[in-house]
Amino acid sequence: MTEPEARWLDFLQWALPRLGLRWPGFRKVRRQVIKRVARRISTLQLSDLEGYRRYLTTHEQEWQILDAFCRITISRFYRDRQVFDVLAREGLPELIRLCRHRNERRLDAWSAGCGAGEEAYTLALIWALQIAPRIPDISFSLTATDADPAQIARARRGCYPASSLRELPSLWRELAFTEDQGQYCIKPEYRRPVSWMVQDLRKAMPTGPFDLILCRNLAFTYFSADRQQEILHHLDARLTMDGLLVIGVHESLPEWPPGWSAWRPGLPIYRRSR
């Protein structure tokens, strides 16, 4: 870094709130953002970080570019294994019973901030390999959204390095992927339940309703307190009665909407039961 660390921290603490983001969420990942901004400063041929700050104040459109630099893309298949194991063993069967009680034959899920698709495909694999063989009369539909068009394009391709699959059961990798020049590409039959949309969670959401929403390591880590409450209100409106919301293992909700409860002690999973 050409600028002292303290100047970068001061810049981020100044800029992030203007984007509806919160500094504490970026403490551990700030270097990823700093590298992107440093490259941008070089591209613009500005002299230093203070020059970029002045540039932001006179070029409104630059804030959109800076906002894109602040999208953190860290994901892999089966990330936080315990969460997915409990969903497979208890959560999805419970939601299936609710679907049947409503005389419905499809379970609808949403992966918000899906990145390159690892989370969404993990859920699709759980359904195809663990749920569908036992419960063939209920179908599964998953909507996956992310603000970054490049990430959605990667998700649609469905090809990943081996490192992204390191936590996935080895048998699943053999069954569901083909290897192509060092990349592992998910087979077409496991892609079918997933539909992809470029959508910024702060500006738009799919209408739902959804029986299961995964909003992990995004809104409740990086967004400002006011924006978190706004997002939670919209999630509440899109979750079915007794539906489940899953957040990141290191996240917490800014508040619990009326009628919400922790679904399992110690897990970042909440039930809407009103």
C-alpha cells in the first residue's frame, strides 16, 4: 500500500456510511477493498487517496464504482457445514410438512447475495441427493440473487476450482460434477431448480413468498444499522408462516420482528411464526 494504514482506515470510515455500509463489517476484509481502490486511483492517474476523496465529491457516478469495490466475495460449497447438515436433517423435512399442510407441492427458497452460486448449488445438491429420493412428491425451486453481474455469470456457468469444493462430501463431487481442465462443473440436472437474477438487495428483492431464505454474510455484516432493519422488514414480508431465515454464523439480527423465534439454540436460523 502506498498510503499509510491510518489514512486508508480514515477513508473507509468516511466513505462506507455514505454507501449505507458499516465499518465494523469490513475490518477483517478491508485489504480486499483497499487493493481495488488503489488500482482505481492508479487508473484515474490521481496522486493519492486524498485526491480520490476529492474526485468522489465532484463525480457522483464514482460512488457506484466504489460501491462495487466493497462487495466481498468469499464463498465455497458447504460453507458452515453444521448449518447445512441441520437444514438437511431437520429444516427441509419440517418445511416439507408445512407445504403438505397447505396442500402445496413445491418448496420455494431464496439465496440472497448468492455470489458465484456455491451456496445455492449446495442447497440444490442437498435436495437432489438427500431429500428428493425420499420425498419425490414435493418439488424444489430456488431463486438466487446477487448485485454483481460477473458473479451471476459465474454462477450460471457453474464451474469452480477444486478449492471451492473442499468441504463438499467427496461422493457428491463424483456424482454431481464433471472435471474440465482443472475446473469442476456442476451437471445440468443439478442446475435446473435454480434461477439466477442480478439484483441488489438494497434496492430490489424477488416477491416471494419463500419457505426458506438464506441471507448469510451480507446484510447483517456489511450494511448499516438502518439498512439492516429495512432489509429485515422486507425479509419478514417474504417469508411464509413458519418459514425459516438463515443468516451467517457470526451475524446477529438487529431486532426480532414480532412473532419470530430462534429455530434451534446456537444456530443462526430463525422461524417466522405469526
